Amino acid sequence: MSLDAFEVIGGKPLSGAVVPQGAKNEALQVLCATLLTEEPVTISNLPDILDVNRLLELLAGLGVSVERLAPGTYRFEAKSVDLSFFQTEAFRRDASRIRGSVMLIAPLLARFGQAFLPQPGGDKIGRRRLDTHFTGLQALGAVFNYEPEQRQYAVKASRLKGAYLLMDEISVTGTANVLMAAVLAEGVTQIYNAACEPYVQQLCRMLVSMGAKISGIGSNLLTIEGVSRLGGATHRLLPDMIEIGSFIGLAAMTQSELTIKDARIDQLGIIPRMFERMGVKLEFSGDDIRIPAQEEYEIQTFIDGSIMTIYDAPWPGFTPDLMSIMLVLATQAKGSVLIHQKMFESRLFFVDKLIDMGAQIILCDPHRATVIGLGRKHQLRGISMSSPDIRAGVSLLIAALSANGRSVIHNIHQIDRGYENIDGRLRSLGAEIRRIEG
């Protein structure tokens, strides 16, 4: 059996400093963008996580030269791309394991006129349709076909042409895909209702450094003037804002003093403010965030005294990837909060594990949960549980580290998909955690 479980002995305060890894969601976008040019592209601060490593293998399978220059730094050269790799069983198997593989379509379509993709995998957090990707590419002139027997998508285009696009949903990966196609399309493309997350902004900056012409970066209206070719570039990933939020939640839950180094606070949006609403104290020094040890933290109420509601929204709203962390954080707070997960309908289904640990949570429906904070009067208790997805897995890990006694978390490859060496980094802060057979 593989070591696919964590054994955690909880209830111990942690201390020390941690440097957040490079942003997972940005990594998946910019890695796909290396296919847009035959010139070398160097990317640094890449996290050593399953999803990134699987995408690196896919790029290598397509014939991209992938050279590791240093830990987290790679040089890519997509001079000789082998499109026959699409038809191999290895491609179908590996591409279906990672949802970020959908962003291979646009750069291959833009440069070679065709792309194939098996139905991608990823987190089991509800319906995550791909219509936005394909309708956007169709508007640029692509012909799309779904082959249900092979569960495979095929997209072809002799020449992409610029168009006005009103995205039917604010999709980060959908925006990234259309953007990567538009930079090599003929004429001008406008993408309205575009996602404007820092990850998309970073992709835009990398494309501009490669020679793309993009205006409106950071807004929901992107204007792209197509160019005939792109050149090489050097790009560094932002720190992962989801990991930063995870460490803030960990510090508060375990009554620990932690410092998060080099956090790029200017790119965190309202994330720090939302933790402050939950009663967590944050101190900022340069680009570092210090979370002092707190015996208790109290959830704020709205001005009229009504119960606080935390809900997710497209950027610059609060990211859905931190909703699980907020829910766990609320279990030991003073006060109550309504957690409203609007964007995915299955992300709250891990609360049964928290209830088994002693948390007071009412699951109202697939999107909403009311948490009655225990105010540390009753410590969570350790149990055996399973990780359903990346974010819920880390949230359960935080709960286990704050709980009394021994917990076992199974299915931790889900956590490894998004968090680099999480057990080793937690041990460096004083956590008692080890990998065991799952």
C-alpha cells in the first residue's frame, strides 16, 4: 500500500516562519502558455506538487524540451511539438487526471490549428462545465466536436480571427484559454466579463513579455491585438494566496504565532480583511504577515448586529478556494457565521467529518452551512476521515492539528495535488504529523 494517509497528533501550538509556495493556479496557466512559442521560456517559483508535475509530464510527452535549472525553476522550449501524442493512451490517461490540462487546447489550436483533450479530472466539487472554453474558441473561428464514446474533445481551426466575446460566466481557466488563443488570432479580440484574478493578470503580463498586445489587464474587459508570433520570456510566479490563507487559518486554530514571509500582500485583495472579520489578528511588516498567538477570536457581526455571512465571488470578491478554511476556522471562534458557498455545490459536503469531531454545524443545503462557534470551550476531537478534494483536505488537516488526540486523514494525494511537502513544512513549525499507509 502507498503512504496515502496522514497521522496527526493534534492540540499542540506551532511556531516559526513559513514561505508560501508558488501559486498552483497560476502555474497551470503559464505552463500551458509555453506552447505558444518555439523560443525558450523560463519560469521560476513553480511548486513541486502533483498537478504541476503531471502537467510537466504532458508537456514533455508533447515534445516540449523541459529542463530543470534549479528547484522550482524550469526552461521550456516548444520547438518540436509532436501532435501524434494526442492519440496515445498515455496522453488520455494523464490529461484526464488534471483539470488544468484543458488550457493546453488554446495554445495548440492557435499555433498548430488543432487540439484534442480527454474529459479532464480534478476536484469532485460539483459541475464544472467547459462550455465557456469552447464557445469562446468557437467565436474565434474554431470548430468544436465532442466524441462521447472516447469522452474526448476535438477542436480545429485553419485560422483564428479576432471577435467580441461576452463570457457567459466569469471563468478563470475559460478566460485564460480564450486569451491564449486570441494573442495569435488575426485582428482584435475583446473579452468582456473576463476573470481578473491575479493569476489571469500574471498570464497577461507573461504574454506581453513574449510580445503579445493586451490592454485592460486587471479589469473585466481585455482587448487583444493579435500578433503573428510570440517570443521567449522569463516569468516568476506569485506566492499562492490560497496557501497563505491556509496558514492564517492554521495559526488561529492552533493558537500559534506564525509569520508568513514574502506574501505579496498587494496581491491578496480582500483575503486579509475577511480573516479579520473572523476575529483573527494580523500584523503586516513589509511583505510579511505575522499572526500572533490568540487565546480566542470573535466573529464580527454586521453593523445592525445581524449574523455575519461569508460568501465567495469572482475576483475581487472572496475566493471560493478559501471557503473551506473559513468554515473550519469558524468552528472554534466565538460567535456564529453563515458560510455561503455560491460557486460550487459540493464543496461543503466535508462538514460531516467536522461534526464527527465535535463541531456545531448545520448544513442548510449544498451551498450553505451555519457554524456555531465553540469559542474553545470544547476542543475538537481526533477521528479517522478522508480528504474529498484539495481544499477540504487541508481544512481537515487544520482541524486535526487543532484537535485533541490522534487523527488519520486518508486520500492525501488530493492534498499533494496542491500543497508542496505540506507535512515536512508543518513539522518544521512543530506539528506532529507523519505519512502512513492509507
